[in-house]
Amino acid sequence: MDIKELKFLKVAIEKHPVSGMNLEYLEKRNAIAALFLDQSGEKALFVKQYRPGFKGELLEIPAGIMEDDEDPMNTLLRELREETGFEKEDYNFLYIPKKSLILSPGCSTETLYIFIVQLKDNNIKPKNLKLDDGEILDNHWIYLNEIEEMTTDFKTIFSLNLYKTLKK
């Protein structure tokens, strides 16, 4: 594949400010992710989808890439609607980040905003998903105490531990 064809990544090189050595990294758009809890706070909605870096299906929290100059909150609302079928009026915000997290500063410019939301009522039914072309995913409500046995996805485990810390 020609590097010019890459859609989400751009290879970049920067000179180290002291040594002058070439430093390679990827320019990648920022992203959001959300721990989406049910009304009781005992289950969360997880997405199962194929991930090429993992070379298989992965169970993770809903997430998505921010469009150019898009506000993280707007990205969150769009991605939750697309991947879960729930609208803003269906859930409450339990945690809104003040800053994004730096994911891998040695090799990527990507940062991640983690949100925690909770469904107002378990009787609310999601609308049809609005998936991107070629996107295939399944949603699963899973008890929080089971998730660490089912995935090693960083953003999922981090958001789960953040929620546990906030509950204390």
C-alpha cells in the first residue's frame, strides 16, 4: 500500500531538539471514548468489533475519531448515536474530562477524551445504529465485574477503573 493512501495516519519525522536524531512518529487525529452504564451502574454497553492492530475481534467501550477541529463533546454525541443508538436525552453525564489523555507520546500525536455516561432508564430503547461504511459491530450489556476477564483494551480498563475511583 502506498503511504499516500492512508486515511487515518500520517507518517512524520522530527529532528530531536538536542541530538538532531530523526524521530519517527504518526500524526493521528484525537479520539473520544465512553463508558456507557445502565441505569443501575452494574452493567455497561460494550462494542465488539474487528481491530486490525489486535488481529481479531475486541470487546471495548464505544469510541471514535474526532473530525478536524471537532469539539470532543460533539464527537461523543455523534459516536454514541452511531454506535449505540442512544441520543443525548437518553443518558446523564457522570464524568466529563477537563483534558485529553496522551496515549503514546513516543510514537503518536493522538490523545483521548474519556467520558462516563449513564442511561436514565433501562426501558429506553436505542434507535437503529448509524455505522460508517464497512463498520461492523455488535453491542453487548456486560456486568462490570466481568469485563476485566473479557478484554485487555486499555481505554476500556482505564475507564472502568476511573468509574470505580469516582464511586468511592
